[in-house]
Amino acid sequence: MNNIDFNISDLAGGAVQEKIDQEVRKIVANILDVNTAFKPSRKLIIDVEFSSDSTRQVIETNVTVKSKLQPSESVSALMMAGRDDSGYIHAAELKSSAPGQMFFDANDSTLKTDVGIPVEEIEDGGIIDFNSRKIK
């Protein structure tokens, strides 16, 4: 015989079930996110607290619903940094595999500098002395 009428789905007019559904959606979205690790498990945590008043006839319930998700995997990039002749600091992402090395950008079929500037924009048709790395 069940003398306790406690259905978590109906608690607080269904608000607890809404919170559970919301957290389950977050878990599924996190699993489908290709930027997270696929193997570690995710958790749905439902914490139900019961407390009573001094008469012990009224019981207050407090339900907390939360999820434990996997973080997005980190993304790394290399940057080049230095100072110009005036002492100002400059930094840019290294797009090629080595400082000073040009690369072919397959996305737009252009030759670019190590920081991704199209070579056509900076070339003036001069002769390049590779030993001094200067244009004559």
C-alpha cells in the first residue's frame, strides 16, 4: 500500500520535470558537439532536499536539477611576436609552419605570407635577396 503521493514528474506543477527535460537537452547537445570528447560520460544530477517545520506536519521540498557536461576541447595556435624599429610590439598568428615561410591557402587558392597576407598585396615586383631577406 502506497501512502506517500510523491511523483517527481508532477512536483511543483511539473516544474521539476521541465528542469529535467532542459538539462537532458543540454546533455544531448553536449554529446553531439564535435568539440567535446565523445567517450567520457555526462551526468544528470537531481538533488531533492526535504525539511519540515516545528510541527513536523508540513514538509518543504527543494529540488535542484543540474548536469555535468564535458568541456570543449582546447584549440591552440602559434603566434609570432616582436618589436619594430620604433619599439612597438606587434603580434600575429603564424599561419605557415615556420616564420618567414610563405604558404598556399587552399581556401582561396592564393599564395600568402606567414601571417596570412596575400603576397600580391605586398609584392612590388622588386628582386628579393634571400640572404639579406630584403627587396632590392
